[in-house]
Amino acid sequence: MEKKLRRIITGHNEEGKSVVAYDGSPYEEVYMWATDNSPADNKHSNDAAKLGIRLEPPANGSKFAFFVVYPEDPSKSAEDVEKEYAAGFAAMDASHCRPDTSKHPGMHKTKTVDYIILLKGEVTLFLDEEEVELKPFDVVIQRGTNHAWVNKGSKPALLAAILIDAEPI
């Protein structure tokens, strides 16, 4: 039996909190590529992946990457987990992307629209007001909402991500 495609689209409620706006069928960290303007310049021969590892793409640009979400380690203290996330976001020049981490230390918000595909494993999408369990080939259209990717399982999860610069909410 063929798996039905699933699309999760995030949005904001009346209070500005991140929520699931749609969950259903569509209508019918290896850094891969980035653009630094729109329309993209295909004339240059430089390897755009060497622009550097940043969470957000350049203004008017995009980013294509794979990333792994590792299982949570229950032996680590909440303080140690927070320090690890803070260091990870700082390494991607993204400390400013963490407006509210009260629900989970991985919560972050970028000024992008993201197309995320879970390729392998299972993850939970944490939003301010909801949580969504994801299975392989589920697609998330992440629209500038505060969110985190959490692996409650025992095996790493692999995701593909395309981030496109967007007007902030």
C-alpha cells in the first residue's frame, strides 16, 4: 500500500503564537546550496555552499540543506541541554532567532518560509501551542513560526530543508 503524502503548514493564532494552520493531504545539515538574491544568479561558477553555515539564508536568498535531529539524551541536565542549543545557534549566527525557548531549548523563529521533508526516522514538531508527530515523507511548510524539531525516539532522524527569505511576521 502506498503511503499518503502529508503536509503540515504552520501559522499564527490571534495572540501571535505558532500553531498548525493545516494538517492533511496536499492537493494532488549537509549544506547543499544557497542563493543571495532573487532571481538567483546562475552565471557564476562559485560553489555557493561555501558561503558559510548560517541558519537563515541571505536577504532575498535561499538555502538548501540536510540536517539530522538526534534522539534526546535523558542523562543530560536541562542546563547542559540549554548550553548546547545556545552554542549551536551561536555557531550558525542565529542567537537572535531564539525569542522564546520556554517550551523547549531548541525553539527558534526565522524570517523565512521553509519547505521541510522528513526523510528518515521520526520527529515531533514543537510549536508554541501544539505538537505534531511526523513520519517519513511528511512535509512541513514552516512559515516564520517559533518551532523546534524534537526526536523522542532512539534513532537519528534525517530531514531536508529549503529556506527562503521572507518578510518577518
